Amino acid sequence: MTPRPAGRTQTCSIADARARQAHAVKFLEVAELVATEQDDNPESINVAASLAVLAGIAASDAACCATLGRRSRSQDHHDAERLLREIAADGPDAANRLRRLLDLKDNAQYGFLHVGGQDLQSVLRQSRALIEFAERSLRD
């Protein structure tokens, strides 16, 4: 069976990968800062989670640009998972991490329900791991 195409993609360079990685790092830095405000402010948890999701998406772009020379430009962020799976070294694990982030994205960014503290810690962890994965991709 032929794998499903990874949706619309855009070619990108190592310079683009470095730029997206810088975005990922900054998104996570701000997410962690906002996360410290969570005590009596559930809105801060949603904002921090949203920023962590953006960090993971940017890190995924960076890894794909660095390794594959293309990134997802699809309306469906899950298409980026399929691209990540094409990266031999730890790509499937990175794709699973991105899926976990995307599963929480809609609730964090558009939902009426607040993201819980455990979910926030999980998205921060997943984003950190994706940033580390992208960093390794940029070194290779």
C-alpha cells in the first residue's frame, strides 16, 4: 500500500530551518514564562499551552527543513506528522509528540474549556522534546 502524501509542502533551506528553530525556542520561552502565572489564572494555562503547541509546530518545521528540505504548508497540521515520519532518526517518535500537541491545540486555542495543569506540563514536555529533536536535525 502506498503511503498517503503529506499534503501541500513548501521547499525550505537550512537558513529557514534555523529561523523556525529560533521561533520554536522563543515560543517555548514565553510559554514557560506565562505558565508561571497559572496559579489563580486558568486563562494563563491556555495561553501557555497554545504557545507550547506553536513551539512544537515550529520545531517540527525546523526538523523537516533541515532533514528533508521541505515542510508542511497544509491546512491540516497533522500532515506535518507524516513528513516527520520520513525522518529516519527518531522521526516516528517526533511525529507522535507532534500528534499529542495537536490533539490539545483546538481546546487550548479555540475552546471554551480550560486546559488542565497536567495537560500544560505535557505540552511543555512534548515541545521541549521536539525542539531538541530539531536541534539534533540541524547538527546532522
